[in-house]
Amino acid sequence: MRLVSATLATTLLVAACGGPAAAPSPSPTVAASPTPAPTIVAKVATDAALGKILVDIATGKTLYTWAKDTDENSQCYDQCATFWPPLTTTAKALAGEGVTTGKFGTSARKDGTLQVTFNAHPLYFYLRDTAAGMTNGQGSTGFGAVWSVIQIQ
């Protein structure tokens, strides 16, 4: 009887303390979130007079920067944006087809849309460039500063 009581007491003690040490279960591994593929917003085209220039991937229309924009924040709104519409996107990861130098990014416009930037300068179209390959805005001083085609080295 004593042996049965001792065995029972040992069994109860082990059960109360959590039982025999269990092998640790493997920690779940956290899978890295896949990096979204960049959205290609521009490509390089060749202009007879200007050489390699940056154009919109969807339309082939020439892209411009404005000297009044001193950083990634656009200064072109209202009437200016009517003549020089901004290149906007919904993506944050951006790239350019054939662009090996320079960096694409985005900046928030006043209305919350994301404007595409290149080398920390907002990108625009020119209203009078009605077809792919036109560069009518090159050198314009509309709205108080020079507009320039983005030439790629």
C-alpha cells in the first residue's frame, strides 16, 4: 500500500508541475514579405535633336521638369497644371525602362495624388505635345521658369 501511495504521490506531483519536460516546439518561421515589383512609369526614347529623353511608358509623350521646383514638391498648380499636367501614379515602387541612371520616386500633391519624381524633381507633360515624341515644351519659360526635357546620359 505504501508503494502504491508513493507512486500515486509522484504521479500527482509530476502532473502538477507540468509533467515531464516536453521537447520545445519549433518556432514558426516568419516569411519575408515579397517586395512588390516596380511599376514602370517611363522609358527612354531617342529624339533627333535632344538625344535620349525620358517619356511616359503608356503614351510615349515627353516628360519635363520645371526650374521652379527646387525639390520633390511641385509648385505647379491651377492654371500651370492645366498647361503642364503632372505625371501621377498610384504606386510607390517606380522604375523606368532603359533608365540606368537616376532615381524615380513620388511626392504628394495638395490633393493627395502621388506625382512621379525623377532625381527628386516632379515630372510633367506639356499640353501642346499632342503625340508621342513631340518636345514643344523644351525651353519654355511659361509660369516664370524654364521647362526642360529630361535628357538621359
